[in-house]
Amino acid sequence: MTSFFYISNFLNTASRAIFSNLSSNGFKSLYLKFGFLFCSAFEITKSDITTGEELPGAKLKVSDPEGNVVDEWTSGSTPHIIKELEVGKKYTLTETIPADGYATAESITFVVENTADIQKVEMQDDTTKILISKVDMTDGSSEVKGAKLYILNENQEVMESWTSGDQPHYVEKLPIGTYTLLEETAPKGYIVANKVTFEIKDTGDIQGAKMEDEQAMGKVILNKTDKDTKKPMKGVEFTLCDSKGKVLETLVTDSAGHAESKNYPIATFKNGQYKKAITYILKETKTLDGYQLDETEHKIQFEYVDDHTPVIEYTLNLTNEKAPEKDTPETSENQGGSTPVSMVLMRLPYPIHQKQEITQILLFLCWLLRYQQDAWEL
């Protein structure tokens, strides 16, 4: 009787024991089963959804239905083994922190089955993804080619650099967080844009960011003076036209003889690239009284300077000449109704030779006084 009691206790104790060893095929649970299964082992894999390879660096945990943490670890290059999970019980695998460059996976719930085989659970992580567009601010859609760009993380480390093309730039595996997009140089015709801050969110969906480049613009500056005195001329009018003669703007000089136009495009652009300089025509349409109108047509083209000069100034220093004075024939009216000198001499009571001497004196005086016409009438 006593021997049976000890044998019964031994079998009861042994039935609750679990032994495991590592074979050439991996972990395999060994069971002593006496009517019930007492233990199993789980192999948990954390993998890249694209390659299927083990993904190191993710923080994971397994919890029971009551929320108690059964096991927690950081994924490595091989699957993680959990032992002694209760058969028939439901557990939850949760990723608390994803590996850098990956989005957090959804939690997985699994039930421990009554089997001697090693059970497996695989959790896959998707990478973070973003498309970065470099576009023309004018239309907001044309990709600008040839801009040199780079991305900085919060530690001011360069995470990615490239030269923009005709399609948005694709970047993946940026860790979740905040980044800064910077433009180092802009292509011809454009100005370096302000920095753009963007966020990589915790998702495997394709995200987006956009940086807009502004086109360089041009402005006409006028300075108008008197050709002789160099004094500024106020109120002189000009028209600024396009190459086909369409009036774009009327400019009028101020008290300093100065006028400035609005800003205008310097060139035509196509598909985010500089194509051809635009020609403008400036003409004087009204000058001041007493001055000659300058009918010169000034053809203007703005020459692109660099990617840090947003407005290119085209300066014209122009002058006006005074109009020539018109000769006005003298009449008895503008002479005040005076009697001709020759008639006065004929009435003088002097001999003829004295009259001739007087005439010569008068001629000399007329020459001095610039009355040539009266002198010849003598």
C-alpha cells in the first residue's frame, strides 16, 4: 500500500514536469503526458514585412488576459522563445517601440494550443515612407529639377541628400519624429526656399512633404533729369509694355525724378525649368513743357543673378533736352510803335557829311545792342 502511494505521487509530480532540449531543427518541447498536456513553447518572430528577415531593435511584450506582462524583450537576429505558457489561454503580443525606420505593428492575440509542437507567432513591421516634392511656387505642381536638397533630424544629422528630378523623391525607413527639409542650391531662375519642417508619423502609409521654389522677379527703376542742369524732373510719364506692345504699367517720376515698376517675371519656365528671358519695352509718353520728348524705345531683359537674389533691378538713368526757342518776327506792335531810325536822321538839321558820321556811330551802337535789323534799315 505504501509503495503504491509513493508511485502515485511520483507519477502525479512527473506529469506536471516539462523538459525541453535544443535539437538540430531548433527548440522542441518534450512532454510527459498522463491524460493532460502541461507545457508548450512559443517561437515569436519579428520580421520586415518586405524582406521577411528578422528585424532587430523592436521592443515587444506578451501579456495575459488580465494584462499581466508574461515576458518582454528587444528583438534580435533570431526568433524569441517563450516557455511555460498555459494551454488554452489567450495571450497578446504587443510592440511597444518599433525599430528605427519602422511603424508600430498592430497587436496580435494568440491562444496556446494543446500540442507538442513548437507554436509560432510572427509580427511584421512595415517601413515608414515619404514622398518629397520640390515644386514651382507659380503653379504649385511642376517638379523643379536640379535643386540640391537634404534632410536633417532633430540632432542636425543629415539623413538623406539628393538632387531633385522630374518626380517626387521617395525616402523610406526614417525613424518616427520631426525633420527639417533644406535646400542648398536652387536651379537657374529660382530662389532658395525657406526650410520646411515635417513629421514622420507612426504609419506604414506613404506620407508627403512639399517645398516650393519661388521664381526670381524683375523690376524697372527710372531716374529722370534735365540734360544740362542735372536737376530731377517730376511728372515725366512712361509706359512699360510686353514684347507685343501690350501696356503693363504707366510710370510717373516723382519729385526726385524717380519711378519704380512692379515686379515682373524674368523668363518663361516649362516643367520646372528656365527656358527663355522675357523682353519688355519702356517708352516715354509725356514730358514737361519746354522739353523734347525722348522717343527712344528701351528694350529690357532681366539677367538672372543667383539663387539668393529674389528681385533683379534694371536701372535706367535718362535725360531730357530743352526744346529749341522759336524765332518771332518783330512787328510795329512788338516794337512799341517806334519811328524807324533812318526817318529820324533825315529830319535832323545837319549837313549830309555829319549825318553820315552820326549814321556810323548809330550802326556801331546797334551792333552792340544786337539790333542788326534796325542797323541795316539805316
